[in-house]
Amino acid sequence: MKRHIYIIVGALTTLLCTTSCKDNYYIENDLHGVWQMTSVERLSTNEITEAQGDLFYMFQRSMVMLCHKYETPESMSRVIAHFDFIEPDSIGMGDFRVYTTGEGNNINTETKVSVKSLNKFGIFQNYTTFHLQQSKQKITLTSDSARIELRKY
């Protein structure tokens, strides 16, 4: 009798554990990794700027790093922001901060980023919601103000 009770309790515990886990879309998503920006279209003016291959988006878990390829390690500043999946095909990105590194890659400073300095990455607001269109090798992020084309690096 006790054996049957243990089996039932074990089965119920397993069932509760597997059904109560929150669905974390970003764990399964192909968004994560390094993406090279290829172009930015400013939607208000229809102006398209072709990227020179030196701007990158790096997505990992709930953070994104925006960086410029040709900065030296001594002067490199990394713009880091948080992003969340609002729906499987749209993300919200905000809380942009610059982290500068010094000797030994220790973080020297952390400051908020001006929106103007983010324009080269196709970001024109402090918090931006992007519609996401994605294939294995290409991503298009579309906001109210810009369309950003990225390719897998």
C-alpha cells in the first residue's frame, strides 16, 4: 500500500514540475548570438544607410550588446541593454547603458546612453519595440522609426 502511495506522489510531483515551468521563449530562440548590421532604413524619411560591416548586435538571454568593430580594447565602450520578448515575434529593448573597460577589462564606468549615440544602430528612442522577422541567417527588426537588417555573423 505504501509503495502505491509513493508512486502516486512521485507521479503527481513530476506532473506538477513539468507543467508549472514558465515557457521561456528566448531559451529556444535562434536570435541569440552575434549579428552584423547590414542596413538601417529611417522610416520617416525613407533614407537607407548601408552599414560598413562594423556594427554588431549580440543577443544573449535577456541582454543585448551593441558594439563597433574597430574600437580598440582600451577605448572600447559597450552599449548594453535589456530586451524581452513581448510576443514570439516582437521584442522590447531599453535601459541602454555604456560600460567602459580599463586595465584588465575591469568596468570603469557605467552611464546612461544618449539616444543620439544610438542612432547609428537604428535606435531612435530610449525604449523601442521591434517587430521581429527572422530566418536562420537574417533578421529584420522593425520599429515605428526604423527598419534594421542584420545577418548572422
